[in-house]
Amino acid sequence: MYRGGPALLGVANTALPERMSLIWQFKTGGSVKSSAAISGGRVYVGSNDGNLYAIDFATGRKIWACKTGEGIESSPLVHEGSVYVGSDDCFLYAADARDGRVRWKYETGARIAGAPNWIKAPSGNGAWILVGSYDFKLHCVDAATGRSNWVCESSNYINGAPAVAANKAVFGGCDGILHVIDLAAGKQVREITAGAYIAGSAALDGSMAYFGHYEAEFLCVDIEKGERVWTYRDRNFPYFSSPAVTEDRIVFGGRDKRLHCLNKADGKPIWRFQAKAKIDSSPVVAGKNVVFGSDDGRLYVVSLSEGRELWSHDLGQPITASPAVADGRVVIGAEDGVVYCFGSK
């Protein structure tokens, strides 16, 4: 799933080889802003051509395509044999992971740009799917049937994915507020003012939520106390990238063309890496390295310790999708409509 798990921490459980080569590429009919999900030897990814694709992880061969009514910017979630993804046609889809057949679709009032997330149903039976929409609402539906459990309303677009931990969900929106939801009750229990609209997804580590916003600040907030712990401010550029969170570091991209690494405890900068264009792609920590894309068309790997460039590959087109990392490989799509897989040949 997007960012690797429900808390959206952006940390992979595999390291990357020192030098990577292009293993395969898969052409879609539209730009690829959707971040891939890798599960069961398959890559699932959406395209602006309106299709959700299943691709063989080993070979890059198409297995199936599931057509929706409009483009797919949302990133897929794979859970218990189904693939869940939002579309610009305002529907959340559940497709059979084996053959792409649509099991159900759930209508929201506007496009769905962010990735779905999931929790175990409070009853203990089955799962619930959570997704935000441009209809200003966070929707919670039953994973098996697509029936609504509850809806929580904000006051503007929800662009990112909700992060989930300890029976709470947090999400930001264009209303400039971080919303904290009690999942069992389906009720908002706290709202924390950010000061500007939140385009990306927060990462949730215990009671701490980490996220950037449009007015050039990156925040750590305690969702239990409802207060800021620290604020990082550098140059006057927005943050659309979602952070990767390790035991002691926070890593995220900026529209200032830089990847920022902060001390988790106090928000003080450790290093900054300079790319040649904005970084909306959300970085993934893989072992001792960080992998991310940039609008300069390059996929980068830098060291987590000091931000030194270790490897890069020029795809020639902007990259806004976030990398998916599994088994020592990186899968990422670009504006040219191609999904790329890198690793050791």
C-alpha cells in the first residue's frame, strides 16, 4: 500500500543494491502519478488513462487492466485478495486482485486523489476501508461489500491519504486543519490548526503526526494533546511531499528543489540534498538509503546518514509518484506514462 503500511511511515523492509539497472518498463496510455503497490508477485498501479493495472513484478508483463471512468491519481491498496483504488470519476473501486473484475464501487461526491487505507473492523470481523475525497469527506466503507459505515466531514478538499494508528485516523486538507478521528465511533475528536492547506499525507508515529503544508512549514504535532511539538521552516516554498519517518529522522521533499532530513526529536536540520526541480514525490527509506523522484526527471538514491547522492537515473519526464520498494527493487511511474522497475540484473 501507499507508504508501506497504515501509519504511512514510508520505510521499506528491504535494502537496495549499490548500483541499479532498468529491469523492465511498462507503458500506459496516460501520465502515472499513482504510486504502485507491490503484493504477491504483482505490481498494481493506476494511470491517467483511467486504468488500474496489474503487472508481473518479475517481467513487467501486463496481467490485467481494470477500467474506471476517468484518470487514477490515487494509489492502490491491496488487502485480502482485493485491490482498492480511488478514481477521478468519484468512485472508490474494489477489484479482484486475481483478474481485475470489479467487486463493488462506492460513490463519493467528487474525485478521489489520495490513497485508501484500512483498519480491522471493531467487531473483529473483516476490514474497513478509509478514503478521503474532494467532496470534503472522509469515507469509511466495509471492505467486503462497499457499504458505508460512516462519513466524517471537513470544510475543504481532502487530497492526501488518512494515516492510521491506535484506533485513530489523521488527515489534513485544504481547510488548513489536521483532523483526528476516532475510528470506532466515526467521530472527529480533535482538530489542530496547521495554518495553511495540507496537500500531502501525514505520517503517524504513536501520538506524533508529521506533515508539511503550503505555507512553507513542516510540523510535528501531538494528536493526544492537540498541540505543536516543533515547527521547521526553511525557505518560502510549499511542501507537497509526504514524509518518511525512521527511529530518529524525518525525510521529505520540497518545492524548493531539496530533500530535507530533520532530527525527529526537535525538527533541527541534519542535511539537505539539492535536486534540479521541485520534489513532490514522497521519499522511501530503504535500509541505509533514501529513494525518491523529482520533477527534474531523475530517480535518486541518497544516503540516509548524510544525504550524499549514491545513484540516479534520468527518466526524462517529471516524477510526482512515490517509489514502491520490495525485494531490492524500486517501481515508479512518471509523467511519460511509463512504469519503471529498477534493481540488480
